[in-house]
Amino acid sequence: MTDTTDTGPVLAADGTPLKKSLSRALRMQKLRALMLIAPLLIFVLVTFIMPIADMLFRSVENQIVQETLPETVTALASWDPATGETPGEPVYAALARDLKVAVAAKTHTRLGSRLNYEKTGISSLFRKTGRKVKKWDLTKDAPFKEKFIKIDKDWGDVGVWKTLKVYSPKFTNGYFLNAIDMQKGLDGAKARPENQQIYIKLFKRTLFMSLVITGTCILLGYPVAWILANLPMRTANLLMILVLLPFWTSLLVRTSAWKVMLQQQGVINDVLVWLGLVSDSGRLVMINNQTGTIIAMTHILLPFMILPLYSVMQTIPPSYVRAAKSLGATNWTAFWRVYFPQSVPGIGAGSILVFILSIGYYITPEIVGGTTGTFISNRIAYHISSSLNWGLAAALGSILLAVVLILYWAYDHIVGIDNVKLGG
Amino acid sequence: MAKQNSSDAFVEFERVQKSYDGETLVVKDLNLKMPKGEFLTMLGPSGSGKTTCLMMLAGFETATHGEIRLDGVSINNIPPHKRGIGMVFQNYALFPHMTVAENLSFPLEVRRMGKSQREEKVKRALDMVQMGEFGGRRPAQLSGGQQQRIALARALVFEAELVLMDEPLGALDKQLREHMQFEIKRIADNLGITVVYVTHDQTEALTMSDRVAVFDDGRIQQLAPPDTLYEEPENSFVAQFIGENNTLEGVIQKINGDICEVRLDSGDIIDAKPVNVTKAGERTKVSIRPERVEFNSERLQPGAHTLRAEVLEFIYMGDIFRTRLRVAGNEDFIVKTRNAPDQVRLEPGSQIEIGWLPQDCRALDA
């Protein structure tokens, strides 16, 4: 027996501290556990964590200006745009030297398209200038200021130089400002003109429609889950297949099916006209707008609500409602005061699932959303694949991520995350 | 149906049947009358229909046929929440999202009782089960026995005259269970409430009840006070089910009033009291309680038939001795004797003579 009256650390039989020998004994076990999860860990790291980190980095990254026009950026530092005059000859000379290098490396067009996001026309300006600069001899052709302005009078525009100066630092919050309908200027950020504001509206719409979809999912899913949980196992399993059926059908097929159902010449409108409820000229517009998106997405996301609800409800013993009734509660009171509070964790889990899924949904709004039913994700996709403004896409994505995390935090704070149950 | 004051019964089942699948009857022709204030236990093996009967009384199951009356009024078509019957469930069914006090207050709230009155009644109910300080706790923070008390208090707080209990002590350990048996009985007696208690534990049934209804196969096999049930079982199921019992099989030779002669399958002849046998030639199961077997030849009645027995095993159990014998081919014949200073300890392998009073040996149906 070890002498425990000692004041020192408890020792194992061989004299080593007990803690040390315990951790040695468990090391093998820990190592094995680590090996088992290693493939998934690496997979998640490479395909999930790293892309997110990359996205967060891209949303503020702006090294291209400094890398392509290093001398110009330095020369511009001493220029004061407040005077309202174009920079002096040294800046133009620096630009000429930088462009000479950039044209040889063919990087000036990339810079052109990058700056074009901030001020339209810069892309063609750089292209045009690049072609001319190629033929210049830097040692003989000075001064350059007039030459540049001759190529394109935009080089005499203070606005172009302002844009260059604003975006010369290596990192910028410009993408984020763009993402919330603001514009980065030398004297701070200011709101974009009314007719150019789009993202705040899209964020609000995305949040609002996700909430509506979550709400309709609760309303439609709760009774179904209740029935499933209260039916005998065999029948419940059979009906569960019907609930799960959408999972086994391609997302595109389902969304397209809704297109067939909802369009003005579609099944529902035809039936309504045939029944005489709607006149032929007054066919309902249910697609390519918010209604279409909400209907289709509710249908698609419904299983994510029903499944957690069902598994939570299954764990509520029927004796609770019976007890409530034996104590004198009517059916409604028994449900509302006893059954419902116990099913709240299921609602919480289902709502988080549906809401977070729908906030980032892309395919369905793209197909049935038209212009008024699209989500922020559609805009992100547009910037990734069409306008190639990845920085802005990354900024929008980062905001979306932040919103989800904030909502999750708020939920944890208000409801408590232990109150989310997927069953058991 | 309107009032039918056919009797002074408080609870009455009349020709009640219940079937779940339309093919088999779970409850077959149940007739039962309970006076007010009685503590009645429904005892039986699982699947005997006792819980179904309780659920029909509470209103959670509907009777397929027959009538259930409470205080002379048919309650077949009254929904459970209007019956005003208190109920204690097997797993207590305390609402986990409410505190103890809220649980108790619930039946009063749904009865639209005022706040001060509610608080007073809740307090009184909690004091009654000695849980006065636990009002602010959640059920999950209580031990099994405490939850049991709260469940009991909740069933009583709205002053129900009839309280149903569905195996309420099943989840407790032995010691606590015995304590609670006493407690429930005391509270029920103090309040003068009528209790229908369902259990499959016969000790519980015998110690608590005024009367016990032994269920088997959807029927009440015997409805009697505990002592009658134990000492005078009316058929072989009850004899087997209640307490320990020795059974010997044989054929009735002749019936002579209170005494009949039985020829056992081993060829021995014994005297017995005919209970539900009617004529000679009938097969019978003879039942003798282990503590009524006598092997001290001096105490055996002269002229009574005795049997030879071989001692197989002697088990010392502290307060009693338990001896296993081979009697008339039956190797599980048990004799219980009190651990007294003058008590004989039988040696395994010895041959002895055993006998009993004819009235302790009951000839029942085979």
C-alpha cells in the first residue's frame, strides 16, 4: 500500500508520480483515438477549415496594387487629393516604369479588373494604356504626364488617382464596405447612392425569408411529427418513409417539379381556373418571386424540422399528458402546458437546422426565386462565377458566417444550447 | 346514462369487457363493487387485465362493453379530465419542466382556483407527505422516494375522493417500498379516500389492502380480504399466486360434507377440505401452506391420514427454517418452521411422517 500521509504527490507502486504513470498508461489509448479520427480531421481541415480561412483572408486582402505598381504607390503617398489636382510628373513617371514591368508580365490587366470593381472603366483604361506603354522608351520619352493623358483623358481624372490611392494598402476594408452598401473614400466611408444599394436589402430579405420558412416548417412539421410519434412503430416507420422521400429525390428535380406546379400555366393555376376560383386572366403568380421560394424551400427543408421534432417527441412518455388530464386539464391545456414545453428542444433543434440551412440556400432561390425571391447566396455565387469579384464574395460570405454565429450565440444565450435535442 | 342508484357502491364495474384488437378479450366480464373509503388492490401477473381495468376507470381506455359507475353515475362517456379521479402513475409522471410546487398547483390552476387558496392547498399537501421544504425543486432533483411522495401529493391535492395508483412503488428499492406502503396506507386512512391500487407484488397487496382482487386471464379469480385470500384460496390459481404453496395432485375418492378423501397420484390417501370440487372421480390439486405442515407426531391429530416424507434439504433463514421434502413424488414440498429453541432441525436423508389438519388442506380444481 502507498503511504498517503505523505505531503508530496501520490506515488505509484514503482515510485513515479501517480499522475505521470496514469497519463503514460492512457497515452496509447489517446494515440489510438487520434489515429482513428485523423482521416476525418485532415479531411475537414483541408476541405472546410482552410477554405473558410482563405475566404476570411480574401475578404480583406488587397496586395495586387502594391505588387503591380510598387513605385506608383510610393510616389502617390505624398500626393494630396484634397487639392483637386492630378499628381505631378514623378507619379506619372513611376506609373510608366511600373506599367512597363507589369505589361511585360501581363499583370496589368488583372490589376485593371481588380480596380474596375471600385470604379468602372479602369479595366479598359489599363488595357488601352498597356498596349501603348509597351512601345515607350523610358529613358527618352519623358515627361509622361501629357503622354498618359493623351492616351486616355481618364489619366487626367482625379477620381482614378483617388481610387488608386485608396486601394494602395495591402489590406482593405473596402470589400466589407461594399458588402454593406458603402463606399470607401479617402475621407472615410460613405453610403452608396440609393439606386446602387443592394446588399443590405438582400441580407434583410434572406433573414426574413429564412425566418418565414422556419416558421412554416414548424407549423407544418409539428403536427406531422406528433402523429408519427404517437402512432404504433410499424405505421410510424411507413409514414416516416414518406417524410424522408424528398431526401432521396434530387434537389434539382424537386425544385423543377415546383416550377411545373406553380407556374402560371402550371398544375395549380390550371386546377384553380378549371374550378372557377380564379379567372383565366387572373392566374396567380406563384413562381419567380418570394412566394415560390418560400413554398419550394419549405417543402425541401421540412424533413429537417420533422426529424428532430419526431425524435424528441418520441421520448415524451404518454403518461405526462394522461397525468395532466387526470388532474383535470382539458386536451388543449394538457397539450399546451405539459406536452408543448417538453417538445421545445425539438423545435429549437429543427429551427436551428432549417434556419441555418435556408440562410445559405442557393439552388432553389436561383431556380424559382426570380428577382424578388433570391437570397444573398445567389449574389455571392454571382460574384464568384460571373463578376469574378472574389473579394466581395468573400466579404459577403464572411458577414453571412458572422450572422449565423451571432444568431447561434444569441440562441444559446436565450434558450440554451442544452435545450437542443436531436433525440435520446 | 342517468343516475342508477342500484346500490351503495361508490365504484362499480358491471359486466365490463375490453378488447384492443377485436379478436381477444383482455378483460372478460368484470363485475366489481367498491364501497366508499375502501382500499382495494388489483393483483395479478402482467397481462392479466388489471392495468386495463384501472385505465378504463381513469378514462384513458373505453370499455368495449358494460358500464362503469362512479357514485352511482355512469362515467363511460365522461372524458378523463372531468372525472375528478386522482391518479399516481407508475413512473410518477411529474412534469419535468415545472417545480414541485407548480406540479401540485397545476390541478388547482386548471380548476381556476385563486392564488392564495392554491398556495395554501399546495403547502398542506406537501406537509402531508413531509416534503414541505421541497416546493421549489424540480422533480429531477429529487430521489425516487421523494418523487413518489410528490406524485401522491399531486393526486390528492385537488381533494379527489377516488385515487388510482398504478404500481406506484415499482421503481423503489425494497426498504423504501415497505416504508412507502405504510405511508400511503396511513394517508389514505386519514383522508378517508377510496383507493384502487394496482400491483403485481403480493406482499404489497396483502399488507395494504382492505380487499384484494386477484386477476388472471381477464377475470377476477377471487375478491377477498388479505387473510381470507391467503388462508382460504378459492381456486388453484389463487393458491399458487398468493404466498408459498405446496401442491399435490390426485383424484377425489369421496366427498363427505366438509371432508373429502383424495387418492394422490402416488397412491397415498389424504383428507382434505373440498373447495371447488363437486363430485368423486374429479381430478384435483390439493394445496397446503408450508407453515401448516406438521411433522411432530405428537401434535398430529389421531386418525388423520399421514404421509411418509424424505428430507432433502434444510435451509437456515434466520427467523425460520425452510425444509425441502420429497412427499408423494413431489420433490419441491416445502415446510416452514419457526426458529424456536425447542424446534427440531431435520437432517437431510432422514425419513419422517408428516400430516396436517384437514381444514388446512384444500382440494381445489386441477
